[in-house]
Amino acid sequence: MEKTEISAVLTRTVVSEFLGTLLLVFFAVGSAVLAGEYIGTFGIALAFGFTMVALAYALGPISGCHFNPAVTLGMLLARRISLRTATEYWIAQVVGAIAGAALLFLVAKQIPGLQTHDSFGTNGWGDRSAVHLNLGGAFVAEILMTFLLVYVWLSVTHKVAVIGFNGMAIGLALAAVHLIGVPLDGTSVNPARSIGPALFAGGAAITQLWLFIVAPLIGAAIAAVVHQITHPPHEPVLVADEAMPHEPATGPDDGP
């Protein structure tokens, strides 16, 4: 492939990551900011899942629709992408999240009485958690929830592209972690998703932000390691039948 063709492909993938992260933040985080009191935790979880599924079908074949630095880290550790590609994705994702949060902030400010300071769909623990989850609980929860998301992501994709029904599994996993995580800490599992809104919320959303960057990355790294064990490269995927002992079938009249 010529250099101009490679450059065009890289441009498409980076723009896709930027656009996808922007839309994920605006619509999914926006469901919590603009409609949370009407749709509740279940509605917010569905908004994240549905948005992810839609974007997976739209952009999955182009960039793999990561829209999440933790997913990109998992792909990097699984040796499916290079460090340069991962870096480009990370930059596009964070910038896209900030742009999406900026647009959401603009809309939110047009709603009289809507509180954005120290909230705005951000993540938190202690008195910023609906159930007053402490720091340690939030840290463990984010590791486990991100582990599930990234493990599923690595398991349903063969390399980078998300095609066919892969997006459905990814969207369901994202919805599932939000069902349990929204009451706990608002659910991050995505450092970019946390960074964008926090910059506009200010206050404790900024001081607590570190956890929602570090914990998801740890969860992603663990998922990549475990995936290498359960799904080793160049090994058959369908091993359940092979693991069963091959014994001849016996009828009801056959003796011992």
C-alpha cells in the first residue's frame, strides 16, 4: 500500500474515533444530564448501549469503534494495533470527548435551573455516589466493569474491525455495566468519557477524575492478559467439544 493510501486510511480511522467519541459523549452522557430524572438508571444504560450499537455499525468497520482509551489499551496489549496507532486513537478520543462535552454543555446551559457544576454526568465516589460508595469500592468496581467490557470486546473481534453482530455484544456489555455502575459511581469504564464532562463540571469532578482514568486502564490490562489465556492466538476458538471425553454412545439395552 502506497504512503498516500496509508495516510488516507489513518485519517479515516482517527476521524472516526474523534466523531464516535464525540457522539457517544453527547448522546449517552447527555441522556444522564438532560433526561436522567425522566428515564432513570435503566434508561441511561440503554442510551449508552444503543448509542454504542449504532456507532459500531456505522464506524466499526473503519476504526473498530473503540471511542475509549481502555479498549484501545486492550487492543494494544493484545498486539492488534501498534503503539503509534494507539497514541493517535487516544488523542482523537480525548479531543472528541471534550468536543462532545462542550456541545452538551452548550445545550445544558439553555435549560433554566439545570445544575452542571460538580455534576454534569461525571463520575464520583463518597457523597458524589448515589449509594455513597467509598474510594476503594469505586476503584474495584471500575476495574471489574472495564474488565468485562474489554474482555467481551477482545473476544468478539478477530483483529480490530467490529463487524456483523459484534456490535450487539459490545453494546449489551456496555449497557450491563451501566445498569450496575450508574448507582455506584456513575460508571466510567472509559477515561475519555470521564475527562470530557469533568472539565466542564469542575469541583470534585476534577479532583476525583484520576480514579476514572487509572482504574479502567488497569481493568483493560487485566482483560488483555486473561483473554490471551482463554483465547490464545492461532488456537481454535471452538474447544468446548474437544475438551469433552470421546466415549461411544450406549443404548438403554446395552450392558455395562
